[in-house]
Amino acid sequence: MDDLMEKEFTQSCHRSIMDAPSAIDVRDFSLWYGDFQALKRITLDIPERRCTAFIGPSGCGKSTLLRTFNRMCDFVETVRHEGAIEFAGEDVFAMDANALRVHVGMVFQHPNPFPMSIRDNVLYGLNRMTRLTRAQADEVLERTLTEAALWDEVRDKLDQSGLGLSGGQQQRLCIARALATNPDVLLMDEPTSALDPISTLVVEELMQQLSREHTVVVVTHNMQQATRVADKTAFFYLGELIEAGPTKELFANPREQRTQEYLSGRFS
């Protein structure tokens, strides 16, 4: 993306977070893996129907926090936590994890389509929840693949394997799969790190479109990506939330010295 296109894209994306209600509330939250403390008393609001980016060096806790939002941390036996994370006013750790994941979907760093057809990939989660008629299934397929900017590319090969798609298409298929349950929140853990520049641009534009109907939270190591797609950005360092705020303000005038040093490239 050239500088002019990037500037126009960024200016068209960002929306105020001040008038957005909170989708997820994190309050004084700490998390340990065994004896190692990965998160230290995090307090943060995730605005509804906006895109929030988590930035910071590797190992700073941003992916760990993201994965607590839909209880992916449950799969680690040694994990324990203190404090609260609330979704829709409910403690996520008191909710049924499977029910929570219907409302809070996840897209991972590397595309991970299942070894089945495009159709079955998209409908996988819904088919485990309910029995769909053919008409209902067709509606979900077209809606979600359209939302994921993939429908026109695969509409004539829905019964072919999802593994036959390109890397960028596979990631959009995974996004469509996450969207099939119509989640309120979509979590994206470095969703473009394994993609080429053109596919990255497509997914970035998709994130912005999706954040008008869904709350999007993205972990990224790419600070330019955060400036392009995020309405709010949170900077993490060594398990602490250093500062968070509107993306334009945080990048133009960071309040904390560690944020300034990270954004200026003095450490990574």
C-alpha cells in the first residue's frame, strides 16, 4: 500500500471510541501459568463495534489476554487467575465455555481450515449446535462468505476441500467459520502474520468492515497495521498494560516513556 493510499485508508477507518459502550470489561485481572505471572492487574475496556488492537513485544501478555476472552486459557492445566473479565455483564469464567465461544469467536495466527469441504468448514460450528435445513445452510454460507469477502471466489466450489485454497483465502474461510454463529466479538491473534501483502490488505479491510457489526480485537506485531485498522490501541509490556487509548492519540502523543520507546523502535 503506498503512502497516500495508506493515509486515506487510515483516515476513513478510525471512529470515536468515546461514544461506544463496552463489550468486554477487564478489571484488575492477573493470570499465572504455574509460577509464572503472565498478566499483572490489567484493567481495560473493549469498546463495542469497534476494532481494538493489542501491541507490544513478544511475550508481553497480549495474546494471553486475548485468549482469556473466550476461555482458550482453560486448555492450560496450570493456569490460574484473579480479578474479573465480564462479557455482556457476566463473568466469563462463570459462563459455560462452549456457550461463550458462540458469542466470542476466534481466528488464529496461521490459517487452520479443517480437512473437509468449504461448505462443511463454514457450517462446522453451527452443525454441532443445531440441525439446519438446506435453505438455512445455504443462507449462512452466502452470508458469512460474503462477510469474509470470499463468496465470489468460492461460490462455485463449495464442495471442494478448504485445504485447496490459497493462504489468504484459507484465512478468510476461517473468518467465515468464526462468523457463522454470528458472534458479538471476533478475536484475531496476528491474523495476517503468515499472509502475503495483498492478502494482508484484504484482511485489514475486512477487519474494518466487520467492526461495524461486530466487536473486533486483534493482536498484532505490526504497528502500521494497528494505525490502519484500530480505533483503540492498548500497549502491553512484560505482562502489564502500559497505556491504552484512541489509536491516533496513542501513536501521535504517547503518555508513557515505555510506549514512546517501543513506538520509536528502541526495543521490540
